[in-house]
Amino acid sequence: MAGVVMRRGANGVRMALVALLCLAVGVTLSGCVQAGSSAENDGSSSSAGVRPSQSEEAVTSPDHRDHTATAVPAPRDDSPDGKAKRAVAAMSLEERIGQLIMAPLFAGNDPSVLRQLIADRHVGSILLIGNWNDGVASVRAAADALQSYAPNGNRLLITADQEGGLVQHLQGPGFDAMPSATDQGLMDTDTLRASAAAWGTQLAQAGVNVDLAPVTDTVVGDRASNAPVGALDRDFGLGADGNADHAIAFVEGLRDANVAASIKHYPGLGAVSGNTDFTADGIVDSTTALDGPEIGAFSRVIREARPAMVMMSLATYQLIDAAHPAAFSSTIIDGHLRGDTGYDGVVTSDSLSATAVGGVPADQLGVRFVEAGGDLACIGDLSYVQPILDGLLAHARSDAAFAARATRAAERVMTLKYEMNLAG
């Protein structure tokens, strides 16, 4: 320190005088250092003196102080996706897993059979299945009871297969008798959109907020030989482009009634002979390709109508992924549907209690679906719900990468709920 004073000459004397003055008037040591520094700077801007510490600069530098005071936090993301991410981050793992389940309520069963699954296991979606023949008021009473078991800030997705023709699960007073999808294909698209809006309004009045329709499959070959779709007139009965046009109209008509749609059965059940609900035979598709018109119809509906959900088929597609059913294929879900097509909405499964996947242990059905990129496990048999829930939860607890996948799936489901004003 003495060497520094000697080299500074006059500046050193001035610093010493300032220090003595500070001591005389009782100024604190930190104040003396500041005064000494000021005196030094007055003498020469090129002085080799010791700079103030960082903390002292923060106190004495107006520029630094202003910068700290005006620091602005990142803007809050109040989009449905942003809200969903915050909601899921606040959930327990059990609550997140519950959002990945669509449990069935059969016609004639009291809604209370699902109370424990909704209230304690956090199941977030319900499928109304069977022949509900008592009309809108009866369905609404069941829907209201189901919603009463859910948290106020996280209401249920309540779904039904309301396609028309042979597949119309909700009937009776207040529900129109819907023509088959093949007959709907004879309508012009404006008429179909208006009709779908009317059918959607009836669903909304009944408390149903998602229609698991329209079927967007394109039947190739003999219709009677295509058991899941053609034989039941569940498709629009047109070529791929015409089917896409009518599916778009159906989705938009439902949206006009504030009801969400799920197109199905991706990437198409129009080239198999067996019905995946009831058989594991005849469910290998040897012709559908990623660049073919059948998948192209789905891609058009996704781009142009933005359906809330895409339901995955349980058939296997030899030209795409011969080793896995579509619902368990990361090549099809993560690779093509999400990657190539850019779809980031909810991916649901066809019923995981179906015969087509009967060889898979029940507690692994949901795991395989979520691992492939799926979000919402549709289940048509109540006895499967508990093992699928337990399997998902156990795998998420033991595998951090899988837990992250399950979290992202829950975020997509919750994003849809925020979009539909069912959450928040």
C-alpha cells in the first residue's frame, strides 16, 4: 500500500488528507473509500488505483442500479397450452396419470359406479357406451352426476360414439335419428355441416362435449368384406377426397355447436377384413402407405378442420410398421402423425379392451400406447380401467423418461380442456 502512495505523488497526499478528514468528522470507512476513490479519479483517469468492489459499484453506479430495478420477468403465457402446463406442473403424478384415462359408463349403470375412479383416481374423461334410449334429459342427468365427482377447475371430457346409422349410442326424445355416414356422404357438404351442427347441439344439451366421430376411413375393395366399416356403412362411401370433404364438414358442424370431434380410425380401417373390436384375425393391412390417399384424407382433415382428437386404429400396417398395431406404433404416432403431419392435439386410442390387443397384459396396454406418443386411453370395459391406471402409474414411477411422456400427454389433454372451457 505504501508503494502505491509513493508512486501517486500529489494524488497520494490528497487521498491521505481526505482520509484524515473522514476520521475527524466520524464518517464511516466505506464513505472514506468512496471519497478517496473520487479524489483519485479527479487526478487521473489512467490511475492504477484499486477499483471499488462489485457491491460498491452496485451502490454507487446509477446505471447499474437502474438496470436492476427495471429488470422485466418473462411474460406469462395465458394460452390454453400455457395454462395447461402450469396446471399439470401443480398436479401429483397420480393426477397426471388420471388425465390419460377415458373410462366407460354403460347404459343402465348408475353414474356412481365411477365416483371413486373420478374423485380418487382422478380419471378425467368418460365414454358413454351402450344403448342410451331414454333421450336427452336422461343423458344430461347422468352427465351432471359424473361432473359432480370431478374438481370444479378440471371438468370431465364426456364422449360418445354418435356417428349415425347403426352406430348412434344416444337415442330417444331430443335426439334425431341420424342417417348412416354413407347416407351423409350423399349430402352436399353445406347440408352436412348444418346437420352436424344440429346433432351437436343435441349432444351439448345432453352434457356430451366430444363426439367420437366422424369415421374418416376410405374403404377399398368389396364393402361387405370390410367388417369394421364398409359392412356397417360407417364411412361416407366416397373416395379419399370426398371422404375428407365430408369429414371436414362434420367436424366443423360439431364445432359450430361447441362440441369437439375425434376423427377415426387413423391411419384407416378400410383395407382390413376383421373388426378389431371382436377379432384378432384379418386385421393386418397390406396396402395402406404413408403417402397414399387413405392417409392423405386424414391429413387433409387435420390441416383444414383441426379436430380436437385423432383416434388410433388397432390394426397393423405392413407397409408402415409391421411389428406394432397403430395405437402402439411410435413410427405412426410420433413419427408420422405428430412429426410429418404436425398434429399436436389429443391422440386417443380405439378401445384398449378390444379383442385385437387381447394378447397384451392389461397393465401394459396404456404403457405401450403412451410410449408410442398417445395421450388418452379409451377403454370399453370397466374391468380394464384399474389395471391400465396401475400399469401407467407404476411405469411412470420407475422410469423418468416415461413419466415425462405421461406429463406431456396430460398437458395435451388439459390444453383441450382449457380450449373447451372445462378447466380453470
